[in-house]
Amino acid sequence: MPSNGQAGLLEEKNKFCIHVLSFAVYFLLSGQRSAMDQALWHISLLLIISCENGWNRGFDFVDSVPVQFQLYPQDHQRLVVNWTADSTVPDVTYEIQVTRTNTLNVIESINVSIRPQEFGESFHTWTWTSKLPLQCTDHSVRMRTVYNSTFVGNWSQWKTHLGVHEYQDQVWREPQMFPSEEVLQERSEVHFCCVAPRDAQVINIIFNNTQYPLINIGSQVKAIAVDNLNITSDLGVIFQCLDSNEDENITANFVSFPPQKPRNLSCETEDLKLWSCKWDPGRLPNLHHAPYNYTLLVKNSGRDLIWCETSSCSFLVFSHLHEYNVTVMVTSILGQKLESIRFNALDRVFPVAKSLSMRPGVTEASLSWTIEGNFTKILVICQVQMNPEGTVMDIEQIVGLVLHFACQLKNLKPSTQYSVKVRCAVSGKRWGKWSDPQFFTTYPLVDIWRSIQALPSGRSVIVTWRTYASGTQLDVKSYEVQLQQENKLEKLCTNTWLHQTEFLIDERGCNISVRAITRAGTSAPSHILIPPAERSENNVIVKRIVGSTGTGFMLLWIEDASAMCGYTIEWCQNGTGVLPCNPSNLRWETVHQSNTSLSLRAGAFISGRRYTFNVFGCRVDGHHLIDTHVGYLQEQKPTQFTKIQDSPVVTSSSAIITWTFPEDHPLHPGFITGYLVTVQDGQGSNQNHTYTISVDNPHRKTITVNSLMENKEYTYYIQACTSVGPGPPTHRRFRTSPDYSLFWVKIVIPMAFLFGCCTLLYWTRLRNTVVEIFTHPTKVNVKIVELDSCLYEMSKRIGALRVEDCMCCDLEIIDVRPGMAERKFMICPNDAGCSSVHPTEHCYSTELLDDVCDDPVSDSSMNVCNFTYSPTITEVSFCRSSFSSDGLIEGQPVPPHSTCIKGYVTSAVVPT
């Protein structure tokens, strides 16, 4: 490409050659042929030839360097060409050619003109959209430069975007089809192609059950052209292809339409906290898998995109912005559309009146509402429109975050229905939308109510009314009451000054009317219907409510679908809790049928008194009880004592306490929640013997106190309780009975112990005797009397059986039962039968006291000789014993018969 200096020189040469050419043309047209003229003519021709050669040489730069570019696909239908050019060369055009398949048949040739820029190189992009999908075959692109429509540069090399091909490592079993499972645009012309395997050709293409003529693209590629596509469902439209190998492939495509530009875009805010933008999306998408995506961008906010719904979007107010530039963009697979608006923030603020509340009177009404939002230091103007009068009043206010408005509607007619609606604006800008109309009915000049009481023969009806004097006092002279029943009109009283009348009616319903007679005339009558007796009573569940000294009572009830003319709530002002009450204390309020709540201020109620609120639904045939609420403005402690009628039923350790109390009486200063029972000993000083029991059931009036002490005096106190606390106590004393079972235990246990000891001693003695009898050797006669006499004689002579002298008398007996031949020697030595047997005398010293045997001449002890009969192999060892030596000669052995015990001793225990 030429530099800036070359371009300037070229421009000067062009001007010179143009002048020379003009001069030659002048001489040619003048017809002068003098020598001088001919010389100038020849010079001009030479100069023209020189300019032509120089011109051509000056533009050698055009074809010196071919254009370098890049080629890549944007999608399955579009190719993108990018290149860089010298922006200072004027009037440069780029010629671009597109070919299809390897035959390089040109299917597109286009010239792209580039506007010159002041400095440097510029980047250019050109996008070509193919009717045939790029996968079907190869597409090649080349380009060259054209200057001033005269000088043409060299072509660049071809650059090719390859279509799909079958390779040796990737063999097709069936023809390939394009486009496949794509979303196509409605009403467009689309080319569908089939690419057969290398050894086959495409022979048939069917689209939507219709066979189309084939377009030859290549040896293995065939296509069809389908125009005016119709939209499809999510199932799509069928596209089939068959090759010469009888291999078939089937696919589906989907037809939809590009999104439409959002229409009627508008943004507004109600509270200067949140913007809400809405628009008409137009035609909605027909495919679920190709939805539309809506986004919103506030361009001058510096925030990211906001995802939106189909036709609306919300975003927070930007406090630093006064001017908004909002763009809504819808995007789908087939394209993108956008819409933008620019607006001032205060021009799009439309406050909305909320929480409209009406308090009607007879000739006036109070209306209040609120506006929520960030309206600090902003003037807000509201308009109130009332119908049927059609009057409009303006109210202005400047407050902070929440605005509270109120106004008084005056000069209204009694017993007339009105509607009001409110709209607001900011700083005199455009008005917001009207609120929903609020309907109300002014009170009649005479407001009437009734109380019905069933009698054995009919019903008693007390009609009570009140006169409203709203604004100015109404001069009422008298009242007129009429009763109408089955087309029979009866005047009950005329010209009465009272506000109440009572009469008897039968089981049928009736219509009662009351009207006031004033100086200006007779007012419109107020009517009330008395329903038939069989439908006048309703079984309703009494609900307890909790009031507050700050807010009063809030009554809520379930909507009655048949209450076509509203609701009436009645109560007794003196708070007795029993209806009907005195007419002077009877109060009632009327509520519109659209409301199911009533707020009663606390100033008209007294703490500690029970109030009963009956809610009546006004139906076609009269008022019916639908709900009952009972509550206290503020509960207090009980003031009534509990009553104890019977003495407690006592035992030695428990007492059953019973009392009575009217827990449901309406005169209590609070709901009775239970009782507090305290039991303590007679002196009341021992806290360990004090019992406190809480009874949570107000209908339970008996308890059992356990773990009491026998024969002891106690005092118990009973108090009724409310949620505030216990009331005054009622007390009484009682004494538990003695426990005689302990007395018998004290007697029986010692006697049983003594009897057991005696039985044990007797059994021990008996056991010793039995043992001695039954353990004697076989065929040996033992005489009990002789045994006893021998023992007695021996003990008497040696004093060995005196208990007080015996210190240790345990005998260890090793018993070896003798054989039959040896048992005959087991007899007393005095017996004649044992004269030939002489016992062998051995002296054994005890193991415990060796000194007994070491000192045979001791005064206080002696050796105990053990006679062992060798045939019996019986060894008897005596421990140390002390016994008297009276009658014995010192140093002489004891005679054998003196210590011999007749018989065979098996075991013995000498008491100590």
C-alpha cells in the first residue's frame, strides 16, 4: 500500500495529466494545423502517453501485496471474513468471492467499500450467510482490492471452510442430514441437504411427508429447498433421507419466530423505593425448549443486567439518579430485540392510597388512609372523590417515610349509601390511579336494635333505639313504632318520648320500624326484622378474648356468606357479662358486610369486669347470632372466697380436701384458671411440713394430700386463681388419725423374737438328743438314763459342768466308725462284759495351752486323761478346762471309772 507521501504525489500527477489532456483536446477541436500547433499537438500526445505510463506505474502498489484475511464460521449458516487495511487510501473497494465444493463455482461475488479514515490501519469484518448449511459441503473465499473502479489488485489465496466428510477411520452407516434438530425461522426459505457415504448417493429426500426435487450440490451431496416454513410444536417437523444403499436417516427440526420488540414500555414507582417496569411482549414463543429471555439494563446506573419476567421487571430505586435510561432486551435463538426509554424520576412517581378506613355518622363521615414510601421533603397531594354527589376535595401534606391522611365528609344524608375513592400525586405531577371505592352507609336518624327472649307462650321482644345528632342537634318531638306481620300493620306506640318498647309476638317473623317526628317533618323509618323462632337460636361456641388498657378490644369473626346486610355487635356497657341488660346500658355497633372485625377503644370499658360481645349476621329474614366473645379489658385477682362444706377425709398419712366455688360466674374480675391449695402443720413453723398444690382445672374441686404425719394437726388454705394471681384464702384445720399398726408392730416383733429364741433353744436341745440316738454305732445299746447318771456323777465329782468355771469347752471329735468285731469293746468298764479289756491310758496335752500338761501338780488344774480304745480308733481331745480338785488326792491319777463315759460319744459341746 502507498504511504502518505506517495498518495500526495499521485494526486499532483493526476492533476497535471488532466491539464495536458485538456490542452490536447483543445487543439484537436480548434482545427488549427500550423507548424507550431502541430509541434504542441505532438508534445501533448507524448505527455499523455507519459502520464498514462506514470499513472500505471503509480498504482503498481495496488497489485503488489494481496489482501491477507481470516475466515471462520459464526454458526451453521454464516461465514465471517476479517482483514486489516490502510485507512488513508481513498476510494478502495474490496471484491470478495465465495465458491462451493472443490469445483470452485462462484456462488457469491460482492464488493465491499471502505470509508477512508484519518490515521492508521482499520479492521474490517464481512459476514456471509449461506442458504445451504455449511456442513453440507466445502466453502471457499478469496478477495482483492479495487481502486477507483479502474485499478484492480491481485487475488488472494483461497481459504476454505470444510464441510463434513467421511474418513477412513470414521465410516458412515447412513447419510448425514443438515440442519438437524435446529430451530428455524418461520416464513423463511431453508435448504436441507443430505451427505451420503463414499460408496453411495442420495436418491430421495422427504420433508414433512412431502418429496421434494433434488438439487445437485456434489457427487455425494443433494439438497432440497423448502420455503414458507410454518411454525411447529415441540415435536417438530420430520426430515428424511434415503441413499442408494437403502440406508435411511430421519431427524426433526423446529420452526419458530424471532422475538418481537417490547411495546409500550413504561416504568413507575409507588413509594420511591422500588421501580416497576411493564411492557407488551407481543407474540409469545411456541417452543418450550426455545424460550425468550428478558433482561433490563439501567445504562447510567453502573449495575449489571437484571433478569425479568415476560412482561414486567422490578428494581430498586437508585438514590443518586434523577434521570433514568432503561433498556429492555428480549433474546431468543432466532434473534434479539430491544426497547429503551428515558425519563425523570419524579415524573413517574404515582403514590397509591392504602388502608382506607371509614367511620360513618348520620350526616357526616370520617375517612383516613395512608401512603407508604420514601417521600421525605416531597409534597404529596391527594384527591378524594365521593359519589353520588361527585364532590372532590384536595389535601396536601409533606411528611416523612409514611404519610397519614384524614378528612371529614360533611353534609351527608342519613341512611344513604356513599362511595369514596382516593388518588394522589407528587409535586403537582401526573395523578396516580384511583384506589378501589370504599362503600359506606350513613346511619339512620334513628338506629334500632332488639332483644328477644323465649317465653312458654311466644316470645318477648324489647326494641331499643337511639337518635344520632351528628353536627347539629336534631329537634325530635316524638317517635312512632310500627309492627308488620303477614301484611298486617299495627302501630305499637305513637308520640312516645321513650327509647324502648316491649311487646309479645308469636313464633312467626315480623318487621318493626321506628321513625322520628321532628319539627322539620318525619324522618325516614328505620327497620329491623325479627326472624322466625325456629331459626332465631344458634349454637355457637363462646370464645375468650384478651383486651388491653391501651388498645381496647379487637373482635374478629369468620365471614358469614349469608350476611347480606352486614353485622351487628351488641354488648352491655356495665360489664355484667349477662345479656340482655338494661336498655340504658345496651350498646351495639353496625359493621359493613365486607368487614369481619371491629376495634373498640378501651376508654369505654372498665378493668376487672367481664364483657360479652354477641355478633349477629344480618340475613334476609333478620339478624342471627353467629359468634360470641367473652373477655376482660384487664383481669384482676379473685375477690370471692372458696367455700368448704365438708371436713376432709383423713387417714394417718393423707387427707382428701373438697371445696366449692362458682368458677363460671360472670361477676368474677377474671377468668378462673384454677386453685392454690396450701397445707401446713398446726404451728406453721416447719417449712418442711408445708405442701403447696396447684390445681390447673377450674372445675376440679377435690385433691388428695399424701405424706402427712400421723396424729398431727394441720391447717389448709384454698384460693381461687386468675391469670393475675390467687384470691383470698379460705382455711380450715384437721388432724390425722393415729397409726395403730405401728403399735401392734412394737408388740408383735419382740414377742416373735422371743418365741423364735425359745424355739431355737428347744430345737437345739432336741436336735442334740436325736443326734446322739441316731448316730450311735449299730447293735450297741445306749441307755439314756445311765448316760445321764454317769455324766451327772462325773460332773458332780469334778465340777466340770459348771458354766461359770468353764472357759473353753469345745470338743473336737474325730469319728471313725468301728467294725462289727470291735464294737463289743465299746462299753463301760464296770460292765462284766468288758473285764478282759483294759483301756490304754494316754495323757494328751492340749495344743493351745502346753503348760497344763507340763505342770501335773498344779493346784488349780489337772491333766485330763484320754482313754483311747484301740479297736475304735477314736481320739478325743479336750482343750484347757478348769475344775475343782475336791475329793482328789494330789499326785494320784484319776481312776478310770471316774472319767469313763459309758457308751460311744460322737460329738459334744459343753456350754461356756
